[in-house]
Amino acid sequence: MATLLIFDTTGAACSAAVWSAGTVAAARHQAMTRGQSETLLPMIGTTLDAAGLSYDRLDAIAVTTGPGTFTGIRIGLSAARGLALALEIPAFGLSSFEALAVRAQAGCVVAINTRRHDYYCQTFDPGRFVGRDPAILPATVLLERVAKLNTGLVTDDPDLAKEVGDAAVAAEPPDAAQFAGLAATRFAERSDGAPYPPLRPYYMRAPLARLPEKRA
């Protein structure tokens, strides 16, 4: 069975998990709005130690590619690329939508707060982790969609979850321990040895960050 390192830094948290012998062997999770760049690698080290494994035992790395915060996505992808290159193992990505959708096996709408008064959204049918076309929606339209589909809502926004009430499945950023099983399934599906596509950030629109006018 494969041994995988899985981690996420796309939202207001940092998490890592080790998948070994068909289960989550160890995991760490820490809520934070910033500081993932300083936290991630030490967290990976402590997670591997807790699993009783070293880097050379890893078969692959899985990382969330977004959507999410601009800086958080870059931190995760940079770490995954660097570790994969150093260890000479593959690295592959899962969307933040998929990482959240695993919390609702009966289907759901996933909503990620963009911090711009709207949400990155994707609808997932029951038992599937290939969602419908993603969209950027204001809260009013998003809530109408959840009501119309009569489905659950998985979000990283506690305030939005309160508005939905009982239909809200969870209100947390992605957690590597929760989507580690999906990462293991994706790895097993490529057992034919076909190369993974290059890791690329999944941005649904341009970041707010801009160079100062003089530098630009």
C-alpha cells in the first residue's frame, strides 16, 4: 500500500497528514490566518515522526491547489514541488473544493469565502467528487442555490453556515486528515505509471496583490 504525505495551506489553517497502510497514520491541524510558511515544514516533520516514518518512505505527495488565498496556495505548491524534486517522487494536486466536499457524501454545495464579499462555489452530486462547473457567487445567489437543490452546504465561513442552519455540514478550512483518503484513491487510480501533470495554482480570478506603481 502507498505511503502519502498530504497537506493544505489554502485557507485559514495549516494541516498535514500521512496516509500509510490504508489509513491516516498521523495528522496535525492548526488554525491560522497567516504564518503557514513558517509552520508547514515543521508540521510535516512532526507528522512524519508521529507516524514513525521518514521522508524516504514516501511514495507521493498530495497538496491542495486552490481556490483559496493567493499566498497560501503558493506556499503549499512551493513546498510540494520542492519536496517532490528532492525526494524524486511524484506530487499531485486536489482542488480545495474536492478537499471540502469529502465531508458530505450525500452531495453538497461547497462555498469558499473569497474575502471580497462573495464565494467560490462548486456543486457536487451524491457520491461523486467531480463537481459541476465552479462559479463565483454572492451570498444571496449561493443561498438560493442551496435551497433550490435541497442539499448540504460545506463552507469555510462560520457566518454563512449560521445563515444556512441545519443544511450546513461544516464551517472549517480544508483538513488534510479528512481528504487523505481521497488523495490515496487518486494515487491508486494512476497506478499505470502515467506521469502527473505539473502542479499549477487554481485561481478563479486574479489576486488583489499588485506591485507598487514605481516598481511596476
